[in-house]
Amino acid sequence: MTIRHLRIFIEVADSGKMSVAASKLFISQPTVSQTIRELEEYYEVLLFERLCKRLHITPEGKKLLSYARKVVKQYDDLEEKMFSISGVNKIYIGATITIGNCLLSNIIQRIKENNPKIEPYAYVNNTSTIEERLLKSELDIALVEGKITNPNLICIPAVDDYLVLVCSKDHIFSKRKEVNLYDLQDMDFVMREKGSGTRKLFEDYLLDNGVTIKTRWETNCPGAMRSAIIEHQCLGVLSVRLVEEEIKNGEMKLISNPEFKWERNFSIVYHKDKIIDKTMEEVIEVIRRYKEIDILEKLY
């Protein structure tokens, strides 16, 4: 039994409906149902009865409610007193590697400017690792480029992005007016590591179209990917945000073909059981302020 159990129990008792409690706490209804069931099993009592499509608290439930309100109030007072000593609200923010290289620094700077009392901790890794840390509650929230499939995580599309195919100014493709999908067959590529959302999106595309490439470089570092493209004549698929400067200064060429632009979203992700407090709300709002990018229009 935890403070979280008691918070959910109090909200269900106050609202009389699990769906309303779930909505107010930003969690799923099955999570609310499971929490109440765990409390009933823990104390070996029935806390609610369902009559006429509404929950009615039992006498045992009323006793628990009385104690729960006191315990939660004392816990909140404790938290407030301790945090007021330092005046700091810590939040653990995760980001996948592309985002960590092109957006995270600016996001954290904006968070600090908006509220100096928020102290962000940043962690950057690939999508699968970020997902694991969210599930273990080692991160409060994350911004990811890959697909999240675990049902225990809430995923909200927030920032527009594009993957693009690029080569160096000296690559054989740089002088061609047209490059099609099947020209990529058996070409040398630099690829992100396994577990990367960028890699999975591109590999799924190749698999769907029956095209095989040669992976000559594999790295989780965008800088190493840029070097492999510019210095070693590999092709690469990256976020347009990561190669904007190289394309503008002529070191790289964006291969202009509508087939080679993959639209995607960077998504806000957090655990379904995470309580959305004021600090979380402020961080989410900063991320959502990023609008649709027009980098491609400038580069083509």
C-alpha cells in the first residue's frame, strides 16, 4: 500500500465513479480499478459497492477514507516543508538521441527561464532504453522519436519532424537529377544502433519495399554519422534538424525525392500511473510550444 493507492482511493470516493477519478488523475480506468482491488485485497475488506451504475462506499471504506485523508495531508505537508527548504522541484527528463542533439538543450533552457525553481535532470539514450527507464520510474517524462508500444506508457505526439536521405557533395548521387528507391540497393549506409526509432522507421520502409542496403557504419552518435556521410561517402537517413547546417553550407546534399521524406512526430511519453503535478504540466507546455517546422521548404 502506497500514498498513490490512497490518492486514487480518495478520488474514487469523492467522485463516485472510477472513470471520473481516472480522468482527473490523468491515468487509465483499468489502473484505477486495479488500485482499488489491491487495497481491498491488502486490507481484506470491501471498500465500494456498485449500485445503479454508481459506486457507494462501504462502512469499511469510510473508515479507510478518514485515515487516508489524514495520511495524505500529512505526507503533502511533509513534501511541502522539505521542498520549501531548497525551493527546488526536481524533474527527470529523458530524450532520445536525435532530440538530445537538436532540441533538448533549448527545451531545458526554456523550462529554467519559465520557472527557476524547476531543476531538470536530463538523460539521453535510444528509444528502447528511454522506455525501460520510464517503466522503472527512473524518468518522470520523456520526448522520443520512436514508436512506443508498451500499454503502460502514455504517448502524445507533440513536435513535427522529418527523416531525410542525404549524401556528401562528392557522392555519386550528388550530381544526379533523380535518385529512386531501387538505386539504394546495395549502397553503403551509416545507420543508427539497434533500438533507435530512426533506424526502425527506415528499416521498416526498406523491408516493405524489398530493398537491401549495406550497413558500413553503425553508431548512436549523430556527429559520427555526419562524418561517415561527409568523409566516407556513406548515405544516411537522419532528422532534417541534424543536417540543416551541412546542407546549407554545401557539405551535404539532400536527395530530392518525395519518397525519401519520412514524416514523424517527436512524442511526449510518461507512465500511465504518473500523477501530473504542476511541474509536469509546465514541462509539457514548454514542449508543446514547438510548432511545425519549415526546414524542408527552406532547403529544397
